[in-house]
Amino acid sequence: MNESVQLNVKKYKQAGIGFFILNLIYLGVAMAFLPPMGFGGSAYLSIGIYILLMAWLGWLIFGGRRRLTLIFALIYAARFFISVWQLAMDEAFLAVPYILPCLALTFYLLGRAVWDWR
């Protein structure tokens, strides 16, 4: 296997693992800022489904799905810039300053794999 192709496979693997871990951190930070509420069975089911979905999507990215990774890179870039705009307009959710690094790092990992950044 060519060295550049092998390096790109490593980037997709890093992007897949990073996508999953950073989404778990994102979930934890967002939930820390939610107002207190009674967690019933449906809330735990929703959280479990979210974690399984992120694991599955991370696995697909890990496998080198370029089109999926490109779509997520664009989505995370948009999420980052919209969050920065809302923060500048003072309309953002309280957790946004803590979530922005997760969004930026996720975009970087996905973009690094798709556009072969060094």
C-alpha cells in the first residue's frame, strides 16, 4: 500500500474514534447545563440510542467512508460558525463556550481525513 494512502487510512481511523469520543464529551457537557429534571425510562433510552448512533457513525467514518465524512465535516463547520455567531449575538445556550472546542476539534479531525490536511 502506498504510504500516502496508508496515512490517509490512519486519518480516517483517528477521525472515527475522535468523532465518537468528542460526541460523548459533547453529550456530557450539554447535559451538565440542562436544568434539573426527572429522568424517566424514555430519557435513558434516548441517550442510549444517541450513543449507539454516534458509535455506528464513528465506525463508518473509521472504515473510510469519504462521502459520509465530507458531509459531517461540512455539518460540523456550519455548527461551529453558527455557534460562534450566536455567542457573538449573546443568544447562545449556556454550554456553547464549553462545546465550541468539541465542535472545532471534530471538524478538524473530519476535515483532516477528507481533505488530507497535514
